[in-house]
Amino acid sequence: MIRIGVVGASGRTGRFVLQALRESDSCVLQAAVVSPRSPQRGHVVEGSAVVYSDSLEALRSCDVVIEFSNPTVSVSVAQQCAEWGIPALLASTGHSREQMVDIKQCAERVAVGLASNTSLGAAVLSVLARQAKQLLGPAFDIEVMEIHHKMKKDAPSGTARSLIQEIEDGSQVVFGREGTRAEGEIGVVSLRGGDVVGDHTVYFLGHGERIELSHRVSTREVFGRGALALAASLVGRPSGCYSAEDLLPESKTSKT
């Protein structure tokens, strides 16, 4: 059994990771870390003997750690895991350049996964978008649209930014375009409203035809199940930074 530590365990997505762990035959909850202000602190996690803790020290005996919190905490998690030799899957978004430098330094010592979206379908979307651009070439214009609930703090989403990194290849990226589209640019549109969990679509627009690659999430449960699969894939890998695409079940990618 793979012993999993969860940081942000009482949060919106962390709760679904705990649910996925209760249903798993190959992974078990080893530690559940929450904010010192969390009302869950000191209580027993449902379906286990683990107590919610506000200390990262609780992660020492884990085989891998999953983090759903915020950029500042995720850096601390990466640093502690690097010190202990424990791989970590970081799912927070919005890291500054300085924070990414810190995380990459940790990845020189241990395997670190960076997953702005832990659903396996989102990772596959990135792979397909990259392949589509290679196959279609410059004759097709590329646009990206993402939709999320009205309470989401960042726009564009971390997943949209990851998609763009896969397909930009030096192109100018325009967020919320106004006016005429320039040749070769990639436009990104963010829509916010209601309770949409997460929709992402990459459009390849040609003359007389278009291709739309879409991924839509209807329940946060997929993030919990996906996080377990990606975290399990980190175990035993050499040090380095891994994307969610690197950690797909059929991927054997190694990073140095």
C-alpha cells in the first residue's frame, strides 16, 4: 500500500482526495494536514485512525505527498519533502517566478509533480492539443477558452496556462483580446459564472473547417481520483519536475 499524505485535507478538493483514499485498494491515508485555523484540526479523519494535523511534520512517514493549498504552503511542502526524500505532487496554482525557482531547486533532490489540474482527462487534453498543433501546422489559428465558477480567484485558470505552454511555441499570447486578431497569436478567453467546475476548450480554426478539443468536469471527485493516480506514479521516480502529462499511467517519462 502506498502511504499518502494530504496537505489541504479539509479544503474543497482535499476532501475529495480523502474520499478517493477511502475507496482505494492500493493507497492509504497516512497524514492529513490542515491550516491551524481549520475547525477539523485535532479531529479524526472519517474512515481512518489519522488525526488532522496543522504540522508538516506529520508527513515524515509518507511515501508521497499530495498538496492542495496555496502557493506559499506548496513551497514549504516541497522543501520539507526534499529534505526527507519524499516525492510530492503540488496542485496549487499561481506561483510567482521566485516560488517556481524554489520548487525547481527542490526537484533537484526529489521527484516533484506540478499539476494545475489533477484530472487525467485534462492531462490527456494537453497531449492531444500539442499533437494537433504539430499535425495541423501554421495554417490553423489557435484559440483557448476556459469556464469556471464565479468564485474562482485566478483567470486564466492554471490549466489554461499549462495548455498554452504546450502549444504557444513562441507565439504571442493575448488574454481577453480587444480589437483585431494578429496573425499567429493565440487568444485566451476566461468566462466566470454559476457553479461550473471547469471547462477547457482548444480551438484549431482553419479555412472551411475547425477542430475543437474539449474537456469538461462535472464533479470534483475526478480531481481526487486523478490526484491519487498521479501521486502513485511519482513513487520511485528519479528527482526532477514532472507535469501531469509525464505522470499519466502509460507515461514512462524520466526527468533529470
